Amino acid sequence: MSDPNPCLDCGMCCVHFRVSFYWGEADDAPGGCVPAGLTEKLNLHLRCMQGTNAEPRRCVALEGQPGGRVFCTIYDRRPTPCREFPSHEADGSPNGKCNELRAQIGLPPLRPIAAGQAA
Ligand code: SF4
Ligand code: SF4
């Protein structure tokens, strides 16, 4: 059995980064999927998730409190930066930035997992 998903009691990346992406990923563009109503225009080419462009950051799509039970309300429609920020690398080693962020709220460091098991 694999370990439970460590992101479900973390959520720190959703309150730390400005989550910006090409505007065409939003669902008011052909083929886009990110709910446009949850985004903010940055410039001609980029949007970001609302709540991530100012301090304190907190993505509008995050449900719950970091360090408690959290989930992304648009998980299947989340933008590229969220899809490309893994808790573990392809070789199974923990993402060092995750461990940095987790330490800020007293969460234990991620452990290595088997190569190829990264979500
Ligand atoms: S473990 Fe990493 S990817 Fe998962 S929620 Fe925490 S900071 Fe984000
Ligand atoms: S879209 Fe979802 S995964 Fe991405 S920052 Fe917001 S809550 Fe987190």
C-alpha cells in the first residue's frame, strides 16, 4: 500500500507562490480548463489564480487551512504550475522546496518514495 498523499495535510504551495500561467489555460479561451472567474489578469499573456498575487497569499481555490485537511476545489482543472510542482521527483526523492515550506508550519519532512511512484 502506498503512503497517503502528503499534500492532503499540507497545502503550503497554495499559500506561498504566485500561481501564474498563460492566459489561454483559462476556460474562456478555446480549450482552456481553469475557471476564468477564479483568475486575475496580470498582463496581455498571463493570468494568475486569485489570491496569489498579494501578501498574504492564498489561492482562492484552496479549501481548508494549511497544515490541516486541505484540498484544491479545482483539482482536475488546476493550472500548469500546480501540475508541475510535485511533492516528489521522478526518482522518488522529496521536493526540497516542499520540505522547506512544510517546516515553516511544523510539518515533518517528506520521505523518499519508490522511483516512479511520484504523483
Ligand atoms: S507537499 Fe509540496 S506539493 Fe504537496 S501541498 Fe505541500 S508544498 Fe504543495
Ligand atoms: S489551483 Fe489548486 S493546487 Fe493550484 S494553488 Fe490553487 S488550490 Fe493550490
